[in-house]
Amino acid sequence: MTAADVTILEFLNAARDVRGNPSIQRPSTISDNTGHARKYVGERCRHLADHGLVEQLERGKYRLSNRGEQLMDGSLHPDDL
């Protein structure tokens, strides 16, 4: 996991809808809020989706998965990935 992955996961963990559920984000929005290039964010989001930490809902739309939430709240250890 890269430093950018951690930053992306932290942003997605903080991005919630009015009900407190992870909100849907585009790489451009994540890029604007993390300082990483949009193309790189898209690549990392696809990588994180391949590992079950984010969900790709459709092309270019991502949100934190249940597994990603577990990683962020500490109930899933990074060594268990």
C-alpha cells in the first residue's frame, strides 16, 4: 500500500452522505482534495478496488467498501490484506 493509497482511503472514509454512509466520489474530486494527480488517483482507486478496499460503482465512481471501513477503523489489520 502506498502513501497515496492511505491518503485516498482517509479521504473516502471522511466523505460521507447525510446518512453517514460512504459517499460516491470521482477521481477528480479525490485529486482536488488530496493533491495527487487525477490519473494517478484513478489508477490507485482501481488497485484499491481490486483488493476490496473501495467499490467501483461504475466507471469513474468509487466509494469506501465495508472492508475499507474496517481497515480505517482498525478492526482489519493491514497485514491481513
